[in-house]
Amino acid sequence: MTNGVTPPADLTEFARWAFGAVTVNTHRGWYAEWLVRNALGDSAERRGEWAPVDLITPDVKVEVKCTGSMQDWLPGLDTHGRPKPPSPPDFSGLVARRWTGYGNVYTEPMVLADAYVFAVHTCTDRVSYDVGDSRQWSFYVASGATVQRWRQKSIRLTVLKQRGVPEFSLAELPWAVRSHAETPEGADAFDWSPFLESMSSSAPE
């Protein structure tokens, strides 16, 4: 605001002000969702903040998890005054309570997505850091049924690789996601109608 007057609406300027620090975990995660959304050809006009999965397309439901090699803050120092090494990249929230779309009603912790995309921003240099450079991103894809069998809330990138979860480029994601999709047990019983109706009402005519 300027002198009590609200400036003209400018969503581009707002986005730059609010989300410019894409090294922040939350913002980088949203950007990863946006990358996957575009790769899959999802037509949703806006992010579903409270949706039970990150992306709901006509043929597959996807959860996007994101991590990176660099954080927005500077590393702390050890007892010798040397920078501490960064924490190992990991992914959290694999199993979580999901909002049902009705009031304050949530499910028990569960897996709902047909596929999980584990997005990794690999750049470690602040000078060349660029989330818009697809060469700095790696993507690993596992089925929702596979994640359900893991029975864990988080997983480190090193463990993901040890389990043989395949890596793909951004261009390969449409095929990778759809070919690896497998609905987890119990997900078919979930009532998706509140979210599908919301998507339909927001679609352009």
C-alpha cells in the first residue's frame, strides 16, 4: 500500500515479492509441483492448497515431494568454526492425514496418490543457482502402492536410490508417471467428488 491506497492488482509483481526466494523449502516445493503439473499437461488454473494430493488429472493422481542440495540460510559453524555440511536431502510427508473436503474431517494417515514424484534440485552453487534450469533438476518416480508398502513418513534421497527408484528427466515425466502409477490399497474408497467438483467449477469455459 502507498499512502493508504492499494496499488492496482499485479499478480506478477505479487508473485515476485511473495515467492521470489525459491531456495526456501516451501517455495521450491511449490515450484516443483508447478514443473510436474506443466510436464503432465494438467489444466488446473491454480494450486489446490487443501487437496488430498498435489495434482489431480483425469487419468492419474500425483503427490510431488521436493528437496534440494542448497537452502536459503547460511550453514552453521561447528566447534572449530568451520561451516557444517548440509543435511542429507530427504523427503517428508509420505504418509499423512488427508482432508476429506467436508468441514474439519480428516482421514487417518494414508497414501492416496497413484504416483509419487520425488523432485531434487541438485545445484550447490549460489552463483549458478537457477530453479528454471531443468538441467539442475532430477526426478524419481514411484507408485503410490510402493510408497504405501514402505510404511514410513519420510525417506532420504540416498535410501530412495538404494531401493532402486528410477530417475527421469523433466521431459520423461509424462511417460514415467503414467507408466509407474499404481493406486494404493484403500484409495479407491476415498470420496474425490468435492475436489473434482472444485476443479470443474474453476475450469475455463
